Amino acid sequence: MMKAGRGLKILYSKMKHEMAPNIPLPPQPVLTRCGTWLKAATYFCEHFEILKTIIMGLNKDDSTSVEKAQDLISDDNVKHSLIYIDANFGTLAYSITKIGNEIKNKFKAVLAKNTGFQTMPTISKILIDEKASNECFPDDFSADDLVHFRFDPITSVDMERSFFKYKNLLTDNRRLFTFDNIKHALIVQCNDFDF
């Protein structure tokens, strides 16, 4: 079966290059990425008639996969579905790629501006006993300082939540709070659990 599949692959690529030398090979869709499936559907929609001619030119008796492919490509519903997908979702794959690249570039720009974040992987490698380069490592840290980084959180979510609670507590209409009342209200807000 594997030998027949390899032979069919070689035969298909030779036939495709002879009958349709200007079209590229079909894209390989990745199961977990919908953009690759949309690109494959767009490819098959654009080159449907040429691919149909190539597949219908294969001998049906060679293998069951050729027979199944010929049955599928002869079905008008497959062609109509490809046209529907290309017409309604064809630009979505391009948009997904564009947005993904914009997010990557934004993330890289934020990390490039944050020089302190670049030292964290170096410190992490030192703490788990891996080799680390000294280029991202500031000289003002002592060995005792590095030990305390073991408990340092990478994210600042808890700090941002506390700032949000401070903002809600210290609004413009609450100007008559005494320091003790602010302290008690803050303790109540910070220890408030949603059940």
C-alpha cells in the first residue's frame, strides 16, 4: 500500500508538471490551524478544473484512492462547497496571518523595550543550573539577590489588580476618608472573595 502511494505521488507530480506547469503544489493543511485549511480550499477552488482533468486522467483500476478521488471530484457539491468557502472565507486566512504577524511584532517591540524582562530568562537558567550567557545580566546583582528571584513572579497581574482596587477606592467623591478608614476599606476590598 505504501509503495502504491509513493508511486501515485510520483505519477501525480509528473502529470501535474506536464499538464499544469504553472500551478504550485497544493498546500498542506495543519489540523489545528484553520487558516491553512482555508488556504487549501482556496487553492483547490482556483485550480479545480485543472486538478479535475489530472485526477480524471488517472487509471481508476490502479488503486482505491484514485477511485475515491475521482468520485469526489466528479461530485458537483464539492465544487460548490469550495466556491462557497473561497467566496465567503477566502480573505479570512490572509487576515489571520496579518493579525498574527502584527501581534508578534507588537509583542517583540514590547519585550525589546523591557530590558528587565530580558534578564529574567538568564536568571531562570542560573536558578535551574543551566548554562547562561552574561550579556543580558546586570552587574549590580549579588549572588544573594539571585536566590530571592526564585520567588519573583514573572507577571504583574496581582499588582495591576491592587491598582484597580485603589482606583475604585480613591474616587473623586470620596475625599473625606481618614487614613485609618482608607486602610480598613482597603483591607476589606483586598480580602473580598467572590463565591
